[in-house]
Amino acid sequence: MGSSRICDALSDAGYSVRSIDVQRDLQVLLEALNPAPDVVFNALHGTYGEDGCIQGVLEYLGIPYSHSGVLASALAMDKPMSKSLFTSAGIPCPKHRVVTRAEFEGGKRLALPYVLKPVNEGSSMGVFIVRNEADLAGLGEEIWAFGNQMMIESYIDGRELTVSVMGGKALAVTEIQHSNSFYSYNAKYTEGLTRHLIPAPINQSAHDAAMDYAVRAHRALGCRGVSRSDLIYDDRNGEPGDLYLLEVNTQPGMTPMSLVPEQAAYAGIEFGSLIGWIVENALCDG
């Protein structure tokens, strides 16, 4: 997530910074957090780092930390639960269902094409687009790498958009263009594979709806600090088209290729100020 870049920015701003390489050993983590820092900037990603686990440890220790709290982090990582909350908030989401391996192999699916996703992962890990039965046969056991349960989501052939929310306010809408079939892990973290168009060249009403959906999703989950919402926009039948929310990332990346720093800069907030704001707004929820 760009931890060295974050440390450099905080040091340049006059903060006293120490970096902790977090492992699965809780005792080692507790020792590294002694003496307790005033604030933890959580730059972890994926399971344990953004699903409420490390947040729970810091809550127990009473140490303020960046980004969302335990509940919002857990809800955002749980795709079925977060989609339920989004729908309740009036935000359109693609049709989806959660199936076990036995149900899927027994034919409990959606109409092709569809997307297969782990129910609890980030960074587009384990995501596959299935357009036909040949695609599915070619994947084999790979689709079960993250457990014996997964989400099936209707595939929408549209333009990929993202919106950052900072302090409850949407910053901008970016369109992500890439050569891959979707914004995969490789596309996210390999320089030169994607183009970011900011502001997104889309219909104004769709732009405004994307900003609105991102803020509503941020609130529905109970996020704090900075979040990033990913959306898909289908304008194949003309403008303004149909807009759907895919998911919310409560721990958005801070690398030179990341979308939140780019949108912050577009809104007039340079990287050091963005990181400083995140630190100054760190909290414990308990």
C-alpha cells in the first residue's frame, strides 16, 4: 500500500515515525507497539489487515488508528453483507448470489456471463469473469483457492469508475481504462497497464450519481477517514446509462499508482496533506 511513501510523507511533515512489519505472531506485534504510539497508520491490506482484525487489536489496546473501525471494516470485506446494506440504502448493485461448492457444481448459478468472487477478499484477488462454459472449464480448481463458498455476480459490460470519499465528501470520479478483461490485481499494481481519466468523461447525471452512491455507501457501512467505491457504468444503450456499485475499499492504496492520492491531488490536496489529514483524524471507535 505504499508504506515507505507514507512514512516519508509523515517524517517530512515533522511526525516521529516508526515502521512495524506486522506478522501473524500477536506477541511480536504487542512488543512492537510498546511503547504505545499516539496513532497507528494502518497500511495493511487484505485478510487481517482490513477486515476488522487488526482494528480489533488496536481497539483493545486503546490506540487510535487510521481508516474505518472494526464493524465497517468487517462489513466492507464481507461482500454479501455489504451488498445487502448498499441495496437497503437505495444503491443499485449487480444481481448476485452466494453458493457453496456443492451448490455451484450442482448447477446453482446465474445466467452467463457472470463474475466469480471470493466472499471475503480484496485487491481483486480470486476474481474471474466467466463468459461461457469453456472459460469455466479452463479455470478448474483455481476458483476455489479462497474457500468452498463464493459469490456469483452478473457480469456487466461497462466502464469502470471509482470515487474516493474523504471525511464524508466525494472527491472525484475517475474512469479506469486497461487492456485486461477487468481491473485485476496485476493491472492495479503494474505500471503502464492502466489509464486513469479524471474527471471521468461521462454524462453529468451519471457523474453526480457516482459521487452520491459513494458517499451513501461510505455512510451505510459506517466508514470513517478515507474510503474508495468501485462502480461499473453501462452506457451501451446511450446516456445517461445504468450505474452499479460493486464494492467499497476501506483501506485504499497509497502507492504512486493509487487512485485516492490521485483524486486528492485533483481536488487540490497534495499527498503530504492527505496523509497528515488521515493521521489527525485517526480514532478508536470504542
